[in-house]
Amino acid sequence: MFSKQLGKRTVNIALVVVDMQNGFVSPEGSYAKLGMNISHYRTIIPNIQKLLDYCREIGIPIFYTEAVREASGIDLLTHVHILLPKSREETHLVPICIRGTWDGNTIDELKPAAEDHLIIKRRDGAFQDTELRMWLQSLGVNTLVFCGVDTSICVETSLREAFNLGYDVMLISDATASGNQQHYTTTLERVGNYYGIVLNFERFKKMIDGMRRIDATEVRAEEIDKALSSFCEEFGLLDIRKVL
């Protein structure tokens, strides 16, 4: 598992891949059958593949989420909500991501490996009524990196849940997508302003490679301190070294 001591804090990172399922992302899936535009969802597949390969290479544990429904319809939103936006009405037209079906499975291009972890969720957030928090605690994870779909719905909800539970959070900008580009942009701005950091895959890799370099070579304390200061300035972060 990837773990790094930075000053007085230890950073233990895990990746969360949100809802990259056939029903949402595949051309033959439910969303496509409903005539919904999934083109943005599909463009991020190569970047998520690179992100997965990199995380597996350096030992960052990977957690997949799959949002599923029951074929009986017992968990439809209309059973619990009276004030329900029309944007949620797709569940009445075509059964979406039914548990145990192809539609509900993660797409083949990103299929979980044997060492990965799968979280089945019933609502937008990855933590609500799931095992995710317990599993993360078992591994000592305190920092979560998010990717997947939809940026402004399930990804943002899961990221906010994580933050409010005490996890540090990152969002990989070119490995997440929304059906609405304005919503996508707003989420990236909101996350960067209030919750954590937003960065693309290459910047994430550069960051992790820099952290690995601290152990791999003789790096002076002044150099590490300068790099941390630069990182805080780049992402508008509170410098925790000054408040501890």
C-alpha cells in the first residue's frame, strides 16, 4: 500500500472509481437507449485506464462503486420522495443498472482486478449504507482520490461525504465527466475552493512521483519544505505546517 510520511502527517492514499458501469457508459447501456448523451462519459475511459494502471503499479488500493437497483423496483426514488426533479424520471422508462445484470456491471475496459474492492451502493453517495468507510479504516486510508461519473452527482456527493468524514480528497479532472458541462465545471470549482484539490492525471502522477522520490534519493529537508510550500500555493491550500 502507498504510504508517505510528510512532516508530522502520514498520507495513505486510495482511489475511488465511481459508477463506470455499462448502464451509464456503454453504447448498448440503458442511458444510451434512453437517448442520453454519454459521449463525455466515454472520453474519460483512457485516462481512467492510465490512472488504474499507475495506482496498481505503485500499490495504491482501488475501490470501485456500482450503483444498482432491484428488478422489483422496491428501491425506486418515487417510494421515498414526493418532490422529485424530472431529471430523475429515467428510472421509470427503462430499468437501469439492475443488480446482477450486465447493465449494472463495470465496463470491461475498466473491470476490477482480483485485488481491487467493489462497493455496491443504492444512492448517490459511496458511503451511505455501504462498507466503504469500514474497509478504508481497515487499511488506514486517510486520503481519497476520486474519478468516474457523474462529476456533479455521484462523484461530488461521494467526495463531500468523504470530506465530512475527515478524509482528505482529490478529484482527477480529466478522469471524471458530466452529462452537463456547466455542472462539471461548477463541481471542479467547488471542490478546489472548499474541499480539496483538483488536478489532471499527469499532475497527480507528478505529485506522487515527487513523494516517492523523497525516499528513493537523498533529498534535503530544505528542498522538501520548498516543494511543500510551492504545492500549497499552486492549489490554494492552507499550509498545515503553520497551524499545527
